[in-house]
Amino acid sequence: MTASTSQNWSADTSAALRVGPGFRLADLDPSSTPGYSGGKSHGQKDLAAGVIRLDQLQERLYAESRSEATRAGVLLVLQAMDSAGKGGIIRHVVGSVDPQGVALTAFKKPTTEELANDFLWRVERRVPEPGFIGVFDRSHYEDVLIGRVRSLAPAEEIERRYGAINDFEKRLVDAGTRVIKVMLHISSDEQKERLGERLDRPDKYWKYNPGDVDERELWPAYMEAYQIAFERTSTEAAPWHVVPANRKWYARLAVQALLLDALEEIDPQWPEATFDVEAEQKRLAAT
């Protein structure tokens, strides 16, 4: 059962989540489940069923690329406010496939070397190879989100970056990489509850960052920065998808559905043998 075959999903999963003309983040309910008619129990079953198909498609993609029959790959870009569930997506969705075919990059505060180069320099170095599912846990969009909110670069430089991002992503798509950009959208109240849980549980202290409270105070500015980023960088080649994330089960299911749709479109095939199969069977039998 894939995203396209589950009776609980609408006909076009991507369309239900895609940022199109006139999209307003403020109008999207973070607790909604766009395109999905089932509840949590249905979602858990569909997620488990999707794991099987995702694993099969990922292995075929990896195998096909080893034969150099394709240059196809997938890049999943995850952006969100803190505690929105990126870790859960990586663990429960991407983590369900063979790790040999996954390339995960968690971008942190730029180093001195990275700051000495263009903002895309460190990102271009981590673009996944053909056959891989690449994941950016945060990404080049930090440079037009926190960069804008915290005024970490001149206004004219921030403006330049939107166009540079579009050019960069278009090059990736033209080279065969499917770019899936996802913003996990939670409400301020939900974030407060999740951060509070981290403070209530000793086994969650390691996840808590006092700086998260400082960023919460800038919530309206961040929502505006996301809205601008959507308007400037949701392109035909690499559209944005906004996934309501107050319900963790739905967010995981939705991202899995987006990955499945992309891989189904690529439709990777098992490579043909580069040797005489019958002859090798006889040689093996003789040993």
C-alpha cells in the first residue's frame, strides 16, 4: 500500500501539501491532515505498509545507480521551528530503509571556513550522489530564515540568496535529483508543550536548548520569513510542501507519502546482469 494506493489518501498527495499561488501559512491549521481521511490508527497502519514499499524502491534506486543506468537521486529538505519533529521523520521514515543508500546532513552553525565562502558552498558539497536519498536536517534555507530574522547578513545579500537558491535547486533537478522541500508546521502552543515535556523528563534534557525560548519570542518574525521564502522559492522545479505537524503520526505519514510519490515517478528498475547468468550458475554448481 503506497501513498497512491491507500484509500485514505486523496488522488494527489503532493498537491494537497504543495505551496501554490496565494498560499498563506497563517491560514493552515497545524492540527489538520490535508489529503488524508483516516485517523491515527489508520495512519499507523498505512505508515507500516509504506515502509515495505519505500524500502523496495530505495533499494532499486541504489542498485540502478550502481550500474550507471541512471543519474536519479532524491533530496529531502526538512525545515521547521524547533521541536517540530524532524528527528522523528528521520528515525521513523528515512530510518526505515537500508542506511547504505541514505546520506544525512545536519547543518549546524557555519564554521569559520564556511563563512569565508558563499552560503551555498557547504551545501553543494553535501548534495547526495545518484542512487541515494539525501536528507538535509536544516539546510541552505537557514540563510534566508534565521539570517533574515536575526539580520546575520545585509538585506541586499538576503535578497540575492533567494535567486541563488532557485538556480541551485534547478541545477540539481536538471541533473536528475528530485528535490522534496518540506516545512513541518506546528503551532506555538504545541511547541511550548513539547519543550515543556523536555524539561519534565530527565531523558529529554539533552534535547532541550535554552536558546529555543529566545527563538520563540521571535515567532511572528519567523512565520513572516517562512512566508517570504515560500513566495520566492516555491518553484515548478522544486516546490515547497507544508506539512501540518501538530499530529506527529500525520507528519511522518505525509513525508513518507511525498518520498513514495517521488520514487514511484522515478520508477527505478533492477539493472540487467553484466555477465552470463546461466554460465555462472553452472560454474557455481561445479564448485
